[in-house]
Amino acid sequence: MPGRLAGKVALITGATGGIGRATAELFAREDARLVLTDVSQTAVDDLAARLRAEGADVLAVRLDVSSPESWSEAVELTRHRFGRLDVLVNIAGVVDWPGVEETTKDGWDRVIAVNQTGTWLGMKTAMPLLRDSGNASVVNTSSVLGLVGSGAAAAYQASKGAVRLLTKTAAVEYATRGVRVNSVHPGVIATPMIQELLDEQGDQQPDIVRTPMRRAGTPAEVAAMMLFLAGDESSFVTGAEFVVDGGLTAH
């Protein structure tokens, strides 16, 4: 039986991180043809080689999501290799923990460039190919910290809040043009980005204590939501936000 993404070409940013890797692996199992991108060519080559060995059709591309030129090259390589693009999953992101007064200008600029500008550039550059698909999906990765305040991580929260509303306005703009746009909002997920914090604090990590399920989520649990939004099962879903947080924002 064909997979849920059979016939589709999907470009994933941040593909070698925790959520990105889990999404790439799941999409490969569901028969997507993949364009895997990351800022590290070596890391993305290694992941692509492993998935190819398992039978996936994969193109590995180095991509700095904050660079218009890098995006243009990635999209052109996608066009040349596959001739189409049906799914864009913007996952690449960085975090900076200081609050308003302690955040530096350099720290602010880096987070905004990757998380916010990178998401916009991805949609801007890939949209012509996505529109040509006629049945395309964009999945942008925000965060629960794009929905509620934490009193810290000023730049990160600003960027993720921006991704939430950028997603909604793009969804309205392209609703009758064959492209759906939705955002995913992970809670505490056991990824390399926060693993050191989880190792130090374990189940007593404050956000885990506040999570009704009393545990961190797994990258695979977020990837399952990415799959739903990428595929045709979500054909009447656009401009929506999907929270994967064990109930953290429910109270």
C-alpha cells in the first residue's frame, strides 16, 4: 500500500535536529521524496545516506535559512532534481534564553534571522513551486512560547510569536491558490536543543512540572503532527495552530 505522502516532494529545514530528523525519517517511511537541508553539509549528507540505504529518494542540500541566496539555490536544486515541490516544513531554529534586559543585540539578531526571517524566506522563495503543485502544504514550526509568555527567552518568544501570525496571514493569502499553511507549537520536547537542561533538572524541570502529562514529549510525537499537516488528510485545514505540548498550555 502506498505511503501517506506517496508522490509528494517535501523540503525540510533543520533536518538533522531532533524534530527535523524524526520528521525526515517518518516522511521517508510514508514514501515522500525528500529534500533534506541543514546548515551543516556533513550532517545532512550523513542523514541522507542512511535514508537512501533504506530506500528513500533523497537530495541533501546545505541551507542557511537566513540567506536569500542560499534559499534560492536550495529551491533551484529541488526544481532541477524533482521538478516540483509539494510540502515545505520549516523547522530550523535556534534559542536564546535571556530576558528583555539581558538579551544582546547580536543574540536578538541571530534568533530573529533564523527563526523568523528564515521562515519567511522559505515561504517566499519556495512559493512559486508550491503554487505550481496545486495541492501544497507549508508547515511552520512555532512553539508554545509563541502562544504564552514565560518571562524569559525574549528573542525566541518574539520570533515564535511572529511565526504564528506570519503563518495565518500566508494561509489567508494562498487559501484559493492551492497552498495550505499551518503552524505547529511544540512544548517541552526532548531534543538536543534542551537536552542539557533536561539532564540537569529531570522531571523537576519547571515546565515539565507544569505539564499535565508530567513528561517531555518526543520528536516522533511532533513529527506525527507534521505528517498529518503535510498530507491530504488535512485538506480543509489552513491558518491553524496545532499544539503538541502534553497539556502545558491548557491551564
